[in-house]
Amino acid sequence: MRIGVLTGGGDCPGLNAVIRGIVRKGVQEYGYEFVGYRDGWRGPLENDTVRLDIPAVRGILPRGGTILGSSRTNPFERADGIHRIRENLADLDVGALVAIGGEDTLGVAARLHDEYGVPVVGVPKTIDNDLSATDYTFGFDTAVNIATEAIDRLHTTAESHMRVLVCEVMGRHAGWIALHSGLAGGANVILIPEQRFDVDQVCAWITSRFRASYAPIVVVAEGAVPRDGEVVLKDESLDSFGHVRLSGVGEWLAKEIEKRTGKEARTTVLGHIQRGGTPSAFDRWLATRFGLHAVTCVHDGDFGVMVALRGTDIVRVPLAEATARLKTVDPALYEEVSVFFG
Ligand code: F6P
């Protein structure tokens, strides 16, 4: 059997570990052949492939990014997209697909399977950790570690100058990175998209922190929005590639803090540093296990499923269920962490 593999959506540390796990187990245990599709769904749409065998995956375990490339191409947005994918799979005699991606990539995989009978297995990935049906996605742990290290560094410079340092982290719809790194880094305020924030309350926490002679660190998720629509921060404008761009909540907040508290404030936007570079040991472990289990699904002829982590077990869940809703931060968990604010 020949299996196609693709990686779609934003890249994420651990993608190469999944690919390696798939190929190593597939070749060694089942004698499968593989075709790597370039740039997510663009690959099977345009029959753009790359060699994917044991030598191709040698040495890639600790490497960030994806050797297959990635894109946000959606075949359902092209008139003949599905027809071309089916034709191209048949052309190369590809009998199954493993799609590694987030909500959008796996949403396409779910529809391809459920509506067109394409044999697909999904592997969840996102640094945001906002996919329901899995306890964790790989990439998240690495992103949290990077953000935590940055916050640790911000503490010392903030204290040397007695400034407020605002650290903007990724998370458009879910505040998992902000919550975990903010807690681990000892932030004094954490703001997430799930809970609208009150700027006066933020300023009150900052002032009380200064009163105790410490410089405050504010961690804000890029998708966090102030209460009462004080400013249109969630202006999700599209860039010339049609990708969503948020409008800099960190910069805006630092200016408001300066205005309202009279304290000097600076912003650091971590951006794609959170997504680049080598995966953490946990992410290599999780990604590898996802890859191994995805091949087992193909071997079992179990399609239309996504591999997922539940506790310490890898399980299979229907793709449609896995992509039905986002996993956001529970208000009770946010409340628990808020004991450290101020
Ligand atoms: O979904 C992963 C993610 O890194 C988000 O946290 C972030 O909002 C988005 O992708 C950034 O996308 P892009 O790389 O297209 O700017």
C-alpha cells in the first residue's frame, strides 16, 4: 500500500517527529510506501510530491518546521478541488492519506472522508492546544517553554527599570499559552480571549504590584479583548494572502497602562518565535506516538478518525467530532490562577 502524508496550517514544533514516526513504523513493520505531499492540501490538489522514505526522515526528530512544507490551502474553496484530489490520489495509487493539522486541515479531512469516502486519518497539531477531543497537542509544550523563558527574562529588565512589561503571546481564540506560561513565569496579570478584561482592573493590579516594590509583568494573548468595546482590537483584517491578522493588543495595552497609571510600559510580542525551532522532549514524545498510532489506524482500515491523547493513552476519535468545536479555557481554571494577579 502507498500512503500519502501532508502537513497543513501553521507549522508547529513536532511535525517532523510525527512524519518520522509514521514512515519508520509504516516501512519497518508493514512494508508500506509513502508519498510526501508538499504544502498541505496544495500537494494532493496539484500532485506536488516529495520523496518520503527512511533516508528522508533520518535526523529530522529534533528539527522544527516540517520537511513537507505547509499552507492553509482549502480544496473546498476551489471549484474542482475534490475532483482533482481524488484523481491525483488514484494517479499515484495512494490508498490512504494521513493529514497532520489543526482545525482547518482536519476539517477538510473530515469532509473528504465523510462526504467523499476518501480514506483519511488525522493527526492533531497546534501550538494553541485548542483542539477538543485531545488532552494536549504537540507544539504547545514547546511554545509554553519558550514563552516562560521570555517572561523570566522580562522580570529582570522590568525590575531594573521599574517598568511594566507586557508580553503578548499567541492564541487567537484560546488563552492556553498565556495561562500556562503566565503561571509558570510568575506573571502578575494574565489576559485571555475567553474573558473580556477591564483595563482599570489591570491598572489596579499593576499599581498594587508597584506598591509592593516590584515591577509587574502582564501576559496577554493576542486575541484578548477589553470589556465595553473600548477599542476594536479584534479587528481581524485579512492580509493580501487572505490570512487573518490581529491588531496588536499588547502595544495598545501598554499605552493605556502608561496613560492611566503614569508608569512606563513596554511591549514584547513573541510571535512566531513560539512556533519555530526544536521541539521539547514532551512534544517529540507525543508527536512520535501520534505518528505511530496513525499508521496503525491505516493498517486497521480505520479511517475518518483522529488520534488523540487521553490521559497517557492514545485513542481514536471521529474526525468530525474532533473538529466540531474549539477547546477554550474554563472560567473556573482562569479564576483559580487569578489568585496571583496584582
Ligand atoms: O494556530 C497557530 C497560530 O500560531 C496562532 O496562535 C496564531 O494566531 C496564528 O497561528 C498565526 O498565523 P500566521 O502564521 O498565519 O500568522
